Amino acid sequence: NAKTSQPSNPQVLYPMEKTVTISTGKLGLSFKGRNIARISRVHDDSKMKGICYKNMLVDSITVPGGSTFSGMTAKEAARILIDTKNVGGRTMTLKSPENSDISVRNISTDDASIGGSSQNMSDAFSTYSGATGATSGMSVRM
């Protein structure tokens, strides 16, 4: 009966893979995931609204100058994006939640601001942000 049946939830059709160019500054995205980062929220004021969608997996982030990170946890992805927020030309490759073809983990554990425990990240980030405090007025161009 059409009057008593519940409407079905809208189905989201994700692209299997999508590479997006990330602007500088705050993106308005939240991530979750201890193994593979996924977008848990696209905020209302996000620059990425309509470009990427909740539940898409973060396959890789590429920063101009040769750095490519893949197979990141949510904390690692967020840290990379925060640490490079003033760098133009970054790209992020996103994959459908149904896509099991995720890139192999590639995170430099030499960079203490990305690797290690959350406490280590906090300690390193405090040192790291202090070290860059003198250059915070400069923009990075590559």
C-alpha cells in the first residue's frame, strides 16, 4: 500500500576513485578510522561540499615537492592536511567505501608530527609549530 509504506533511504552512488585538488586553509572535513581514514563529516561551510562525500576513503594525499602519503589513519590524514594547509596544489585521492583497492601504507615515521602515538604527535607538533612560528607570515609556493 503506497500510503503506509516507508520511503526508502536515498542511495549514494560514490565514484570508485576521485582525485581532488585541495585549496589552502581549513577544508571543513572530519575524519575517522584507525586503519584507513574516511570522511566522517563534510561541514556545512566546507570548501569541499559537493566535491567529496561522507564515508569516502582517503587513499592518498600528495603535496607538491614530491611527498605522497597513503594508507593513513584519520589522525595521520588530519595532521598532514593541517601541517600543509598553506601549501597550494595539494591533491587528495578518495575512494568509494566499497572499493577495497586501497594504496599501500606510505607514511614517513621520521616525521614525528605524523607518526607515533597521539602524545608523541602533540609533543612533536608543539615543537614543530614553535619552530615554524617565525615564518608563519610567509606563504609557501611551489
